[in-house]
Amino acid sequence: MAGLDIENVRAGYRGREVLTGLSLPPIEQGCITAMVGPNGAGKTTLLRVLAGLLPASGGVRLDGLNLLDAPTGERARKVAFMPQFAPQRLSLTVVETVIAALRASPMDTEETRVDAQQRALETLDRLNILYLALQPFDTLSGGQRQLASLAQALVRQPRLLLLDEPTSALDLRYQQQVIGNVREEARKGTIVIMVLHDLQAAASWADTVTVLSGGRLFAHGHPRDVITTPILRQVYGIDAVVEHTARGGVHIQVE
Ligand SMILES: Nc1ncnc2c1ncn2[C@@H]1O[C@H](COP(=O)(O)OP(=O)(O)OP(=O)(O)O)[C@@H](O)[C@H]1O
């Protein structure tokens, strides 16, 4: 019952189907899944379906609850989505955006409002960006914006955390900060799905790698079984030497 089941999902844009009956093996609670695949494969589309931002048919069950027809409030309490690109114009300070993200869940007493501010500040602190709390969101650098968007997702303590390329603009130190926080969430039982293009990061950060190609599941499993020379050739059309290390990393040398 606990976990995420995705079955026969169909979704797309203006009459064009992008996900053409996508099913994944069940994802257990506490699992970190890296979703990889070529540009245009449908990765973001799937995250948007899971977040309730795009209509779809089929079945998406989180702990038994069908997310595709769950009331908005109930879904918002369980699912948080960090988009690939944060909104451009947002005339709020960073801490205000994090509090606003928390308000996706009902908060009607003075006590919960104070608690919201406290939780927002704690979340910024966890990501080492407390110093940005009072800065207008609009004035952040690309990487700072990514960290603030992650804070907006983490503060809600979701059961399902969806991250679209969460580290693409981050320096090495903040990448480690982010993955540390993501692992901490997973240890509490949160299911994490993150879209990544960096296969070396996918191998060392995720328990499971899912490869999408052309809106369909191409491969799913342990990084060692999925990030392989034949699969990279079939999915990306590249010849590469792939070496998995004993510590769970991977070296990929493109020929
Ligand atoms: N808002 C939209 N309207 C119309 N078509 C869209 C829209 N968003 C995405 N698409 C199309 O859907 C397909 C899948 O896009 P999606 O963003 O899900 O791919 P992706 O795997 O996340 O790609 P990338 O790695 O480049 O971010 C693409 O062909 C894209 O052109």
C-alpha cells in the first residue's frame, strides 16, 4: 500500500500525446529515483502529471490514494514539485515565497502562521541560504533561485518530492548540500523522483534509475544495471565506456 504506483499514464499537450501509456515498477517509500533520458523524452511531463499540473488518464496511486482524481488540497499536502525554471517575476522576499509554498496547505490560526515562519527559516537554514531570507526572489542568481525553489518544496514535508533538474545551476558544495537534504528526506520515508541529465550524479545519488525515451519506459533498476554501454547507445546514440566504481559512482567516457 505504501509507495507510488504509476500505470498506463497517458498525457500530452493540445492533442499531442507525449506519455503514451507509461507504467513503472512500484516505487517504495524512502526510495530516491533518478529519471533520465534524452531531451523531449517526457520527463518533465511526467513530473507535471504527478504534481497535478497536467491532466492525464491511467492510474497514479500514492499510498493507495489515486492522485489523478484526488481533491487539490489533499494532493497538495502530499506532493511537492520543484520546477526546472522558477517563475521569473516574483516580488516577494525569499522567506515569503517559502511561507507562501507552505500555505498550499490550510493554515488558519495565529499559531500555525508563526509556525510557518519558523519552519520557513529552518528550511532555509538547512540549505545554508538563511542569509538570503530577506532578499527579493527576483534578484537571486540562477543557483540561489534553484536553492530557494528547493526550500519551497522541502518546507512542505511531502510524501512525494518531485525535483526537476534540482542541481543544474549549483556549485559542487551546494550540490552536496542538496543531495544531503534529499537523502535526509528519503530516510524519513519520502519518495523522491528527480530528473537529472548528469548520469554520474544519477548513479551516485539514486537508489534506482529510470530511463524514459519517447514517452515510454526504456529501463528501470539499479544504476549499475541501467547505466550501461548498450543502453547509452540505444537511448542517446553514443558510444561510451562505462565503469561503475565500488563506491557506487560511475565513470563515463564518450568515445
Ligand atoms: N507546454 C507545452 N506545450 C506543448 N508541447 C510541450 C509543452 N511542454 C512540453 N512539450 C513537448 O512535450 C515533449 C516532452 O517534453 P518534456 O518537457 O516532458 O521533455 P523532457 O524529457 O523533460 O525534456 P528535457 O530533458 O529537454 O527537459 C517535447 O516534445 C516537448 O516539445
